Amino acid sequence: MEIKYITNRDLQNSAGQVKGKVRVLVLKGETIANIDLTCPECGCVQKKKQEFKLPLDLQCEKCGFKVKLQSLRKEIKKK
């Protein structure tokens, strides 16, 4: 099992508090991302699969909170 892309990040809610997490795993030769998401807004834990393409747009199924994951380089440049 070779990994093409992996990330494990903390997520902020709309108030700026770190309350959520996301883990994304894409295996080599696949285009589907396996995603474990804990929504920072409502705390709902979800497992999903979706097409992998950066930036990765995620949305909570329960409350509709949107998360956009960019590459870490772009995220660091913003700060």
C-alpha cells in the first residue's frame, strides 16, 4: 500500500476556535480520497469518499459548514 497524498489537520470553526479535525488519505493509483471529518461547527463525525483534487472542498452533512483544504504551502503563505 503506497500513499499518494495524506494530511491530518485541525480545523477552526466560524468563531476561530480549533474544534474539528480532518484526515485525508489517497492511495497511489487511485483518484478517490478517503476522508475522516470531525466538523468544527457541530462536532459531527463523518467518513466520506470523494474525488481528489486540490483544493479539496468538504461540507458537513449535518450542518452544512464548508471547509476548503488547500496545499500546505499556500496555507502557510497566507499566514
